[in-house]
Amino acid sequence: MPLVGYRVWWWNATGLESLNGEPWLPGRPIAAGCRRTILRANLGFAMDETHEPPHSDCTCGVYAAKNLVHLRQIGYERRGIHGEVYLWGTLVEHKLGWRVQFAYPKSLFLPPDSIPRRLSELDFRLNTLIAFGANIFMLADHENIRLWNKETGFDAAGVDYLIKSRKEFYIRRQRERTLKKGDRVAVFGRGIGVVEQIEGKEALVVLGKRNVMKIARKDIVLNQQYSRWECEARNTGESNAIQELSLI
């Protein structure tokens, strides 16, 4: 029977990759190779040290931790998606993990920030994981919620949690995209102001201690790239101009 270890992967549009960029393919175990042996062959050195990975006197092999705690301690758990992995073939045991000859995903755990927000991308990306035939879980605050069961397909609890998390995301995004009291506004040519009050279609923005401006809300736009509110300073003779008021 294979052993079970723990690993971290990058998850992108092409599927799973090791942190060093090595792709993992559905239905095919990843097989260890020795980079040192390959390098020696490419450089024309005599192959007197040829060996099958993993070797006790080399660093070659597919790596896996013995438990999830170790991944957390070294910070790897936060670098991608993590999961359980089957290990078999030749194994070299270390204090905190193994180097092995063959490995294949057993189960995958997805943190909320790894889930694409666009439905088309989400569907495509999830299919790259489903193809492995592994159980898939969502990482909630205090529990793991099954999203995909390799025997029965999508799990109702996981789908409900996914829908709820997407709804909360869009509500949060809508709040972020709505100008409100306390928001900072970059008024070009004038400086950074703070929204003091929203009055219908206008906003009162305070710059410094005594400079107050009344600005049409439609002229204050959210710069998506820099995640900040911005406004062009206009002359008072123009329409929708910034009106400078005295601070009472």
C-alpha cells in the first residue's frame, strides 16, 4: 500500500504544478528524476554516478512532508493549494518527510483566495482538478468542506459554501466601489482629501485643516489599478466644477 504525505502545488489555468514549475498530469503519477545526473550527461561528464532517484546520497526525488503541521511551520501551506499525496516506489525517509520515486494526488484543499471569481474561469479551473480523480475540499474558517467527491461528484455542502463565498465577495466589492464617509480621495493638483460628508449627488472633501471642497460624486472615480478614489481638479468656471468652501 502506498504511503500518504502532504504537498503544496501552484494551481493555474493549466492545472497543477510543483513549486519548481514541474507539471502534474491527470491519470499519470509524477516520476522522480535526478537533475544532477541529467546535468552531468549534458556537460559530457562520465556517468559513473548514475542512479535511480531517489538516492540516499543525493537530493533527487519527489518531496512530501509527513504531516500538515510541517508544511505550516515552514510557510509552504500559504504558497498555493495543498493536499494529501500517495507515495510509492523507492522511498528515502527523513525526519520531517520523504523523497520518493512516484507520487499522485489523493485529496486537494483550496483556500478561499485561490478560487477564481469569474464563473467561466472557475468552471475551467475546477475541471483541471476534477480530472485527477481526487477528493476536493474548500478550506472554511474552522472546517474543511467537501466540494467534489471522486465517487459521487459535486457535494451540496461545498457548492452552497462556494455560492455563499462568491455572494459575500461581490457584496464586499460593491461596498468598496461605493464612495463613503472617511474614504481618501486623490484630488490631482491639490493633494489627498478625506470625504467628510455625502450630500445627494455631491461629496464634501476636506484637504488639510481648512480647505473644504464640494465635488460632484460622478467626478470621483475609482482607479482599479491603484485601488483608490481620484478626481481631476477643474476651474470653477467649468461645469461640475469643484467648489471650494470656507471651513466653519
